[in-house]
Amino acid sequence: MITPQVLNEWYPVAMASQIRAGQRRETQLLGIPVTVKMSDGAVAVHGESDSFPVMERFGHVWTCLGSPAHDLFAVPEADQPGRRLVDVGVVRVKCSPLRAVENFLDIAHFPFVHTDILGAEPHTEVNRYEVQIREGSDEVWATKVTFYQPQAAKSAEGGIVTQYMYRVPAPTVSVLYKTCPVMPDAWDVIGIFVQPLTEELCDVWPWMALFDDVTPEAELIAFQQMIFLQDRSILENQIPRLLPLDPGMEIPTQADLSSIAYRRWLKKRGLTYGAQMVAA
Amino acid sequence: MTTRWIATGLSHDLPNGAVMAGQWQATELAVWRSATGKLAAWKDRCPHRGMRLSHGFVRGETLSCIYHGWVYGTDGGCKHIPAHPALTPPAAICAEGFACVEANGVLWLAPVGMAEDPPRLVDLRPVRTLSLTCDLATILGVEPALGGSDIIRGSVRIGGQDEEICLLVQPRPNGITFHALCSARADVVQVSRWLEALRRSAEEKVAA
Ligand code: FES
Ligand SMILES: [Fe+2]
């Protein structure tokens, strides 16, 4: 359902480098056709008659169909020296944009969906982690998340216990921080920027800010895309397609604390595009 | 539509240790068989986060959901949650059951609590399942010797002999699926070819 709160959020609509290289992208946002292209030397986003505000950040073009309620979230690591910023590209998924974000927050599926890469039986236990809504920034955070991983990243050699932090800084965005295999004191940063085409269809733009100056970019992208295609086989087969915000339809456990917090946060803020409000 | 048994597949297409997607009217189901051959059918939706259980995998006497690996016994009850290995899942966590029985090599589905048995198909044996992109009327038009609505029957000429054919109809959104049986003495390979020819003629008629 489109609410004023939904309209007043920023959403990704393109990869900035592609538009800057002269590509034009005809796409959709919240069911409304929009075009992203260069116009008088700047990136522009317009609909059939209106033009919309534009922001270029984290390698992507962001826009808002209403009047932006706030600035786009910050990712300070994006400006940290030594990090490699990688735009992965786009993956189209026939699912609710909110289900795509919720899946990104989920670690319990690693052994079953990303078998022998991000997880493996019998290491299936999800230890208790902490979840909070950060005041001020009003973001959902999950911290002290740990999980055993056979191959945590392209740069990882052998299994390690990976530490994670997750944040949801906008309704269709999630950013995670995970143990960097080559620099154990630093965090690798991986985000997904989800463009809601409709309530049941989205374009997902993964993005990374890594300490890894060895692995070729094509390999980093291929690794991330492989992971995401595994997720897509799940996301396109969840019933119902819309994310149920009312309890009762699905059965969460302690491992789902981040999903519970995310759903409550969406509901309280009226961010219901891609959500199912009443048990069907 | 009334509550009745609907054929969802043939026994030989669901070996021990396998799971398949089934359908009863508009309800999508997961149908599976344990390692020792026990059958079960459930709504195709994991109670945890809604993943299709027909994408799951069978281990021994249990079916696991492919998303987070929740393990269900043949009675539908959740036996194990891998994220919390020490926890005994509450009895309330359970897949929504359907009745599934096997008769004459056919798998039949119905909501739980059906009083009658599935239709009895005497002297027939299973041949194969076929999906067609046309409707039932077109098929009956192509082969006037056949007649019926849920269960299509008739005697047709195959390989110089009159053979009894029985097609169990399973409606689909964009066509129809049949589970075909034939008289016990008929040559299954010939019947299978005859069915393919029937499909070709029916689909060509729609395209024309
Ligand atoms: S959805 Fe089936 S185990 Fe999570
Ligand atoms: Fe995943």
C-alpha cells in the first residue's frame, strides 16, 4: 500500500556509472514509470510529466517521488581510505521488496541456501544476538551476530567464525558489517539497495565496500551474484508474496529477532509498500 | 466445486525419499514419501517463513524445509529447528495436512476428513502423466470415443486392438494435466505414443 511515508522515502533507481556513461534507464518505482538519464550534464529522474529529486550516493542514483522527509542515510565507511567500492549490478526478483531485505538480515538460512559457502551443517545454531532501534537515526540494528562459515568471502581461506552487524537504515535498504578475512580488525561492508518496482517485484542492487585489493572485480561480483541467485530461489517461492506485518501468519523464533524488529519498525512507520497487513 | 479426491500424480513418479508439488483445486501442496515409503501431503507453505515445502528435501522419515532447514515428521509436526538445536519445538508448530492416499498406482489428494475412498479403477494400470496447453473440450473433440469430466474413459483403437483408456483430470491455470491409465493387458509403450499423438492433435487444433 502506498502511504505518504512510503512516497517520502529515497529509493535506488540506477547504477550511477551506467547513467553517467550515457545509458538511459526506463524503469518503475512504486508502480510508477520513471526514466533515469543524463540531462544538461547532470543525472535526472523524471516521470511522465514530473521530475523528481536526485541524489547520487554509494554508486547509485536515488530518487524520491514525494517530498523527502530526511536526507539519505550515511555509510561513513564509503569514504574510508583503502576500501574498494564495488557496484555489483542488478538482480530482478519476483518478490516483495521487504522480503528481499528481511532475507538479507537472516543468517539461519546460510547452511541450507548457501551450503558450504556461508554456512554448513552441523554448524546451524544461531546464538543470541542483540537488536535495537537506534534513537536519532531511527535505524534497526542487529549486533553481536556470529556464525561459522566455510568460505565467508571470496578472500577467505577455510572456515572461520564470522561476526556480523546488520542495519536497516531505510525501508528497502540493508547494510551489513562482517569480519574481513584479510584484516581481522576491520569490517567488510555489504549493502543491498532494493528498488521496489511494484509490491511484488523488485530490482536489487548489491554494493560492497571491502578491504580486498587482490581479488579481481569480476570475481567479487560473480561471488556476490552467485550468493544472491541462491537467495532468489527462496524469495520467489515464499507464500504469500507480500511480507506479513501482523503476527500470526508465520512463526518466528529467537533467531528471527531482526526480522521481528524490522516488521514492527515498518508497521509503526506506515512503510507498508510490499506488506500484507491482515492475515489472509 | 465439491470436496472430492483429485489425482495429483502417479505412484511411480514419487519414489521413496522424494518430494513433489501437488495441487488440490486451487490449493498448492507438497507431496512426499519417506525413506521407508510413508506418504504425506501438506499445504505447500512452511509455517516458519512461508517457503514452499515442495522445494524441501527428505531425510529418512522427515522432510526439511530448504530455507532454514526446519524438520517435519510424516505427521506434520516440527521435530527440529536447526537454528536452536537444543530446543524441542512446541507441538503447535506443524505443517497443514491434507489427505493423500495411493490406489491403483495413483496418488489421490483431498482435504482431511473425506468419508469415501478414492474412485476405484478396476483392471487398469498407470501409464504416465501428461500436461497439455488446451482444455478438456478440445481433447474430447479430437477423440470422440472418450467421455467424462473428472475421469475420462473410453475404448480406443491402439496397435490394432481395442484398449480401455482412463484419464484422470487435474485442471491447471493454463491447461490441463492428465494421469493416464490403460487396461492391464495393453502395451504401455504403445499407449504412451497414442497419448502423445492425442496431445499433438489437441494442441494443433488450438493453435489453428
Ligand atoms: S521458512 Fe521453512 S524453515 Fe524457515
Ligand atoms: Fe542469503
